[in-house]
Amino acid sequence: MDPARPNEPEPSDPLNPERADHAIIETIEIATEGEDCDECVRKLRPVLMKISGVQDVIVDLERERVIVKFDARKTHAPDLHDAILKSGYKPAPEAE
């Protein structure tokens, strides 16, 4: 188990989403900091869309959050957070 991802299931676990024979679609809202213009949307959305399993990304500037729809068999929330950080933005503890 990766200590940075303590909630990630073990690959051998029969209930592990990656062992399912169909897509397991999840939606997550991630609060962000520093994203307050259309330019931010143009930069952040493509970065997240490149991640395997991500199906849709909605950047909500007003509420300062990103809504990501993804296949849990192919990616995990920490991967989405990492991508946001690498793009120059910062996941926030909560949106204002």
C-alpha cells in the first residue's frame, strides 16, 4: 500500500474497482485556489482530460471548484489532485 494513498484498495482485494468487468463511474468535486478566469479553464481542463479514465471536467469558476467524472478503475482522486498541482493550480481544503 502506498502511504500517500492509504485509502487505495489493494490489487488483490476482490472488491477492488480495478477488478470490475465494467466501468465504475464516479464524480468528484475538488475545491481549487487561484482559478478565477477563462484562461484558467483553458489550462486546467485539458490537463485533467488527458488522465486515463477521465470522462468529463467542468470548471466552476464562481464556486472555485472542478467537477470531474471518471472511471474509478482507471484513475483515482489523488491522481486528479496531483494533476491539478502539476498544472500550477492548487487543490484547496474547501471552496469559499
